[in-house]
Amino acid sequence: MARHLITSALPYINGIKHLGNMVGSMLPADVYARYLRQTGRETLYICATDEHGTPAELAAKEAGLPVDAYCAQQHEAQKAIYDGFGLSFDYFGRSSSAQNREITQHFARQLQKNGFIEERAIRQVYSLADERFLPDRYIVGTCPHCGYDKARGDQCENCTRVLDPTDLIDARSAISGSSDLEVRETKHLFLLQSKLQGEVEAWIDEQGKDWPVLASSIARKWLTEGLHDRSITRDLEWGVPVPADTWPELAAEGKVFYVWFDAPVEYIGATKEWADELPAERDWKSWWYEATDVRYTQFMGKDNVPFHTVMFPATELGTREPWKRVDYVKAFNWLNYYGGKFSTSQRRGVFTHDALEILPADYWRYFMMANAPESDDTSFSWELFSATVNKDLADVLGNFVNRVLSFSRKRFGDEVPAGSEAGAAETELGREVARLLAEYEAHMEEMQFRKAAQALRALWSAGNSYLETKAPWLEIKTDPDAAALTLRTAMNLIHLYAVVSEPFIPATAAAMRSAFALTGDDRTWVTQDEARSLSSVPAGTAFTVPPVLFAKITEEDLESYRERFGGGDEAA
């Protein structure tokens, strides 16, 4: 059985992320990792903060902090939020780590040795006002392809086209805003991607045929346009330094590697950080080097696809070493806010720390995965959010759990009642639950998260349909044993829901599990036989009634959320 390596696109260090960042990489990766672990597969889920590059320096300057102190502070702030969302990273590292520096420099030396790095004199933008060369993200202007007027010098976030600073129209310094710029000569290292195009193409032809269309189409578009040699060093104070033993002149000038050169290496670096905590027990290389038994899945938003499907594989191929390359790229479109973009500056949209402040994580986890932007962009609205929470979580799941346990305790006490032997209704329910479970599993295996959420909801609905058909509140008047059977069966459904809902709503799943006084590991995935028999919670098991699992969102709540975060009018 393959071991599963999972990575999320590294969240950038400068500031708290919005819900679109969460649903575009980290949350679906967590859902998948939890599912794999529950189904008995060895899984390593790795992520880290991406701490190098221009925005980190600019944000630190704005905060009035040294860049290393700023990054340390922001790393802890982000980690606290991800813990709050229940993200089950095996390790959450930092791209500024010594491990990443070591491995990034090793990659560069190997590429140089194999003839895939070249030192070139280039003409680069110099700001007279700032008295320094400006790396690409220190320059902003208008994109020549789509006309977006806040494009950066490395990539337009509007149309995702990769740019050079000199491509920008009306370019200006991101530090001072000055347009008093001139072009001067300086030296940088270039990754000769043009030499690796054929190998990358052959690899994508083989590996990418099973990727989602979103990922494979973006990768192929890049290849069709041709791979260009790319500068992989920058004039910055903060980053992985160019090693002096290989490029003494550039090292003396303080050159560092481009953030997009070292950030993907941090997947490996963070794995080494994880292993270095317990070196006697963990072997980072077994996951990355000659790792023929590892299936590697990456999760990311569509803007990150080119770097992960072309640039980083080219880097790995060029080392001529057996580094693990991605097997499956799960890419996501955008989650928008009432059809417009989330905006920190305009205080429009929901950011992750605010989300946790107003409601528990499971409300957000379920909503985002049930509306994940897999096939196209999707739009957040408070109306859709409240409808999803109230219908699916409060009415279908939460109400079922509360009705069953409260009624049983009232009529039969604090232990699961015995009642009659299972009859035709229970047999039919078992068949339906097993069928729906198989459907849910198939969608999870394929990483089709919206469909998986629909199948999970259908499983919850099956319990409500059974309860309405059997009506134990009527049965108890004429046949208490029949009512006891219905309640015992329903309690077994609750336990099944606790197990299979954990990838989506882990805190609620724990609350459902803890309602029953069961021993052993009752988080292990449900087999088809167990689903059909609905007998994992035997009669006589003590139980408690948990607090209300999901509170409904009221009109008053909605009004306050729209006022605080903006609604349809403001986002237009």
C-alpha cells in the first residue's frame, strides 16, 4: 500500500488569509489527509509559511519590525488560526529554516553542476529615489496583457500571466511610489528551463493525464508558449543566500534566491524539519528521495499551478537526482465574495481570524467544502452560508442527533436500549447506508469534495428519513420494544456519522463520538459490513446528550455579519 505525501501551497507570511486561501489549498488537503489516516493509510501532511521575497520585506517595513522578527510573529499568528480550523498538519514549518536553506543551496549546486544554471549580466530596474535595484515585486504597474493596474513585476494576479518588470506599463516603485526609475546592468543566476522543456513536457504527458483539467490545461498552456530561462536570484536582504563556495562574486553582493525557487523546496525542507525533531524515528529522505512507494498529492489555487507543475518539476529534473515529483495536482478556482474579490484594504470579505471569532470552525469547514470552487469560481454570500448551515448542519445532522438522544434518555434512561431484533426497515436502511457510504468513499478517493459533501449529507438525511418512517414517538405508545429498536438503530447511525464526518467536521465528530461510552479506537473507518449491520454501539452502552451541535443563524445574525463584513452592494 502506497504511503501518501500531501502538501498545501505555502501560505505567504504577510498577513492573515481570507477564506479563499483556506478553501483553495489547506482545508481540502486536511479533509483528504484525515480521510486517508482514518482508512488506515500512512499519511504525511506538510505545510509551512512562505517567508522570503519582496512582500515580506515590505510588510516588515510597514510594521516597523526587522524582517526576521516580523516573520516569526506572523508564523505564530497564522499557525494559531490553522490550529483553530482543526488543520491536522503533521508539520507546519518555515521556509526561512536552516533545513530549507541547506536543501535549496544543494539544488542550486546540482543544477549548476549539470549545466542548468547560467550567470548572466542583465539590465534591471534601479530606483533613484530608493537608491537600490528593485526586484520584480518591488515594481508595480499596468499589465500589458489584461490592463490590470496593480500588476506586480513577476506575475499579474488578475490574469496570472508571468511577467518581467520591464513588461509593465507606467511602472513605479512599490517602496516609495516613485516612477523615477532607470535601467542598469547587474548580474543574476538563470535557471535554463529552455533546456529542460522536452523533459518537463514528457513528464507532464505521462503524469498529468489524470490531473484535473484546471491543472493540466494551465501546465500545457505554459509549455505551448515555451519555457523561458528564468532569473532565480534577487537583490534582497532576506532570503536563502547564494552559496559563496559556488558563486563568490554574487554572494559578496548579497544576492539571494528568488522566492519561487526556494519556496517549493520548503516542502522537502519542512519534512526535514519534522524529521529533525525525532531523528531516531523519522526519515525525511524516505518521503522524497527514491520514494517509489510514495503517492504525492499537491493542493493549490490556480495561480500557483504553473510554478508547481512546470518550474519546480524542471528544477527537480535538472538536479539529476531521484527527488519525488508530484503525482496528482488538485487545483482550485477562486472563492469570491458576492462576485467580487476579497479585499483587506477595503475590509470586504471574511478573513480566517474573523471567521473563527464569530462561529466555530466546523461551520466554515463544511460550508467551504460543500461549495468548493472545483469546476469554476464560486461566490461566498451570507445568505448561502446561513442556508447551508441551517439546512444541512442544524436541521439535518444536529437536529437528528439531539432528537434521538434526548428522546431515548427521556423514555429509556442513560443506556442504549435493546428492543426488538432488526426488521425489514433496518435491513433496508443498512443497504441504503452502505450504498451511500460507497458513493461517499468514491468521491473522497477521487478528491471530488463537493460531491463528497453531497454524499455525506445524503447519509445524514437517510437517518432522518428512517426516523420519520418509524416514528418512535408513536411506536412507544403501542410497542416500546419497537421504539427501542428504532432508537438503538438511530444511535448506531449517530456513531457512524461521527466516524465518516470527521474529515469535514472533526470537532463535531468528536462530540458525537464522546456521547457514547465506547472503548478502543472508534475513529477507524466504517466497513461496508458495519454500515449494513449498524451494530457498533451495542445495547447497554452508556450515553450522554451533547450540547446543541449547530446553532441556527438568525436574520439578526445575518444583518450584523453583512454590516461588519460588507454585503452584495459593497462588493459590486
